[in-house]
Amino acid sequence: MSEEVIENVKKNATYGADNITVLEGLEAVRKRPAMYIGDINVRGLHHLVYEVVDNSIDEALAGHCKNIFVTIHEDNSISVLDDGRGIPVDMHPKEGRSALEVVLTVLHAGGKFDKDSYKVSGGLHGVGVSCVNALSTYLKATVYRDGKEYQQEFSIGIPQYSVKEVGTTDKRGTKIHFKPDDSIFTVTVYNYETLAARMRELAYLNRGISITITDERNKDEQGVAFSENFYSEGGLREFVSYLDKTRQAIIPEVIYMEGVKDNVTVEVAFQYNDSYNENIHSYVNNINTIEGGTHVVGFRRALTRVFKSWATKNDLFKNLKTEINGEDFREGITCLVSVKVPEPLFEGQTKTKLGNSEVDALVAGVVGEHLEYFLEEHPKEAKIIVNKVILAATARAAARKARELVQRKSVLGGAGLPGKLSDCSDKNPAACELFLVEGDSAGGTAKQGRNRAFQAILPLRGKILNVEKAMEHKIYENEEIKNIFTALGVTKGVEGDEKALNIAKLRYHKIIIMCDADVDGSHITTLILTFFFRHMKELIERGYIYIASPPLYLVKKGNKEKYAWDDASRIAAIKEIAGEGKEDSVHVQRYKGLGEMNAEQLWETTLNPETRTLKQVTIENAADADQIFSMLMGDEVPPRREFIETHAKYARIDV
């Protein structure tokens, strides 16, 4: 965390009940939870934790907290403990009850609306902990403050008693322990990896803060729960190195810059590697702005301007036969842009795009000033980067030609569709599904078993190109990828951005990857996912990409049969079908591939919307997804082996 931020904070400001501002009540949260936390599925469940942790991070940003402890308990309840000042417990001057109760039961109530308490805050809307309370069957708040320990308990947001003093203590801080309401959430089991990824990210974004996460559901032989501590002295520098650890850097060190202008703290770190992808991850007050915003615009503008000016001055573009544009300066870059803004304006409740117009110029100013100095002081590294830019421009021209050949077919409509595509009769994209099926055999079965009205089948021959290691023009020369482009009807390139995806003529709003339920099938699924993540990310962000879940087993005895998707359900199915009889009388068929099922079985288990299970592909953490795809599909073997060994028990890829 920057010293400037600490200096700008009134460390000794009084933080009491009169700093808590109340804006409105809490009535609607349980009726419409998705409005406040995104959804009531996996994402919303984990978002509850982030809301509570954000309060502790805000205390850290204000200079009052150094340690945060997150615990997943055996019953999937969560506790978050910090060593901040502790939520005030004195009487609120307007509400006539304790400030703690106000914070936990009133929407838009909190110290972050009082500028003397928090200079910057991640939880902009102030709904965080009160929403968590409303959506929990149980919540217990413990406050360590002024040498005393206080507590108050709640059930679905309703106080069970007024705050009470329960003892003395030499600690300070706040502990929130809550159990999500299973009558609201469709999923109530926390994923450790998801929470750990966010805690790691927060540690990098706020250097000098220690965040420990413990999973009491996972204990060793001595009964010690699995725990990880995330702490970073290097901050964004170390974050870039972490993201790029499976890529080959082309310059020795991460380029880092920091500055404060008009009370906005700007931090930028980036590295160039030998890949062909642009990976820019941006944050505002620790919120991952996945759609970018004015801070990203400012960075890109300064990067292009300064590099172009320096290279032109040094006559490095003299032999280039194509025009340079901004994309070329960002090929092979891994960059983190983090800004701390006192009053951020986000586009929409989801906080995915920064709208403050003044931040563009502030970021551009900080980046421009530091980058000019870097180029003058490091001419050798500067020339290496410019040489990569020149190669990128040349490759972009080749890619444009290859892309245009593919896209001419795509814009022709039906006449230009791939020969292997068995299309559906419905022409409404919102109603149509495209199955990308591994192999001609399974594709043939899928064509027989599908509903021809709204389900299209595109068989893919073998493993598609690994786009993680391929130049862009090579991608458009790959037959299977060309077929995907033309079948979908999408094109690449809009005015001002040749790599932008144009989905105006997208023909299907459900694109379902359907591969065998074995190791090879998982590899092919990952190759296809890598292609979508790197070249059609907008389809993932819009929720159009899914993974089919074909069964692994058919358990059968006489005319009784049941499908099983894993070993646990296979064992349960055997017991159920055997009944009072012997289990060895039950026949178990292991499906080695989709082609082993007949059309009727494939429809019943994998194609029929009434009975199938689809996994929607989402990007909860873009930086983590970037690092995972790079590691899985890159050249470095040891990190991939370590990842597979660690995650083998999950038997699937979480994106």
C-alpha cells in the first residue's frame, strides 16, 4: 500500500456512531437478492465473503488494519476476523440503537459514506455486510474495541438481542461469522480455490497486508486444518510475475510506476513476454473492473504515444511496410492497472467499468511521465520491445488477410456454412444451440439424437490448434477453427480495433462443448475453452458458452437402469438398483466415449434440456483465468504437472 495513501488518511480521526450515515432500509434484499449480490448461485454465495472482507480491506486502506483471517468452517459457515478499529458500538444519534446494529441491518449504512472515516472504499454502495446479514440464517458480530469485547447475533437479518458487552480484551478489530441461508442459495458449499484466488489477488493489490485463509473441512492426519497465507511486499510487481510465471519474459524486469494526482493513487505494472496475447487486468479500489474503463483507456493511450514517439525519434520504424497501431504495442503484454479513487463512478451496479472521465488523464499522465524516463534510461530493453511491436504489426497484417478469407464465408450466410455443420431449422439465435462435438462418430450420433428444430451439431476432428502458442494468422488457417467461425457467424475486427469481436450476426446463444468424459476429452475441452477465452471472450462474458456433462456410467439390472456422472453416484446407483439383492448382480457399463451411447441415450442424458446438466463457463477472476490458461496450454511442464497433481481430485477445470 502506497505511503501517499497512508499520509492522506486522517489516522487519528474519531470513528464513532456519528460517522455512520443511514440512507435507506433493508426490506428488499431477501425478496430480490440477485439485485444486490449478482445471483443466488455459486457466484453470489462467494460474493458474500468478498463483501465482508472488503470491509476489512477498507480498514487496511485507511491505515488501521494489517491482518485479515478468513475461515471456512466445517458446516460451510464463514468467519472473517481483522485487527482494525472495530465497528462502533455506541448509540447512533439518529437511529436510537447501536451503530453496530445499524451497520448490520440498514442498507447503505456505513462509515464509508463519511469522508473523514474512509478516503477510498471498495464497497461503494455500502450494501455489503447488511446484505450478508439479510441472506444468512445466522450471523454473529464480535467487536474488540476500547479494551472490551462486544457481541450481537442475528437471524435472517433480525437482531436476536441488543449489542452487549461480554468481556474484556487486549485485542481490537471485528469478527463476522455467518451461515448463508440455504432457502435462498441454490448452492451452499464454498469452493476453497475460488476464495483463495480472491484473497491472493487482494494481497497483491494491497502490499503489506497479511491475509490468511483456512479450510476447516480439509484437515491432515493430526487434525490441523489446511491454511494459506498471502502477503506481498512487492505488490503489483509480484502480481505480474505470478501471472507470467509460465511465459518467457523478453526484458529482465517488470516495469512499475506509481503516482498520486488529485487524491487518486495510480499503480501500474507490466511485463512483455513472447506470447501473442494482450492481458490487461484493471482494478478500482480493489474491484476487478473486467470491462475496463477510463483508467485502462489512459494507460493504453500513454503506452502507444510514448513508445511510438521514442521509436520514431530513434528511426526504428523506417523499414516497416505496414502502419503501426495501438494493438501492436500491447501484443505480449501482461499488465495490471490499479487505481484508488475517492469517489468512483461505475457503469452499472455490477461495477465492471470505471466511468470517471478525469481518471483517463490522471493515469495517462503518471504512465507517460514514468515511461518516458524508463525508455531514456533503458534503451536496450526499449529496442527489444519495439522490435516485438514491429513483428506484431507485420503479423497483424498477415492475420488480417487470413481473417478476411475466413470471414468472407461467414458473411455469405447459409451458403458459406461448413459442410459438416448440421444446422437447426429455427433462425432465432436466442432459441438456438450449437454443439461442438468431439469426433465424427459422436457427431453422427448427436445428429440422430438431437432436436433438429433448435439444436445444431458441428463435429470437430481431433484436437484443435493450441492458440496459446500460435500466431494469429495461423489460427485462421486451422480448419476446425475456421469452421467454428463460419458456423457461429461472428467476425473479428471493428473500426479502431482489429481484434474486437463482432457478434451482430451470432447465430446461436448457447454454444455447448461436448467431449468425451475422459482425459483426452478434457484436453480437447480445454483447447476449445482456450480458443474462446483468448479470441471470443465476449461470448463467455455474455454467458453463451457451456460444457456438456455426459454420464460416465450406466448402472443396470433387468429393466432397471440409472446413469451416473461420477464414482460416488455410481456407488449410490448400484445400491439403489440392487435393493435387497446382491450388488454383484448389477451390471455397470463404463462409457469410454460419446460414440458408445446410442442416439436415444445421448438425447436422454446430454442433449435433452429437461434432463441434461450443463456447466456454464464464467470468468469470476480474469487474472486467475489468464494465469491458468497460460500454465495449462503453455510450454512450461513443471507448473502444469504441479497444478494437475493438486487439482486432480476435482476431475474438472474451473474457469
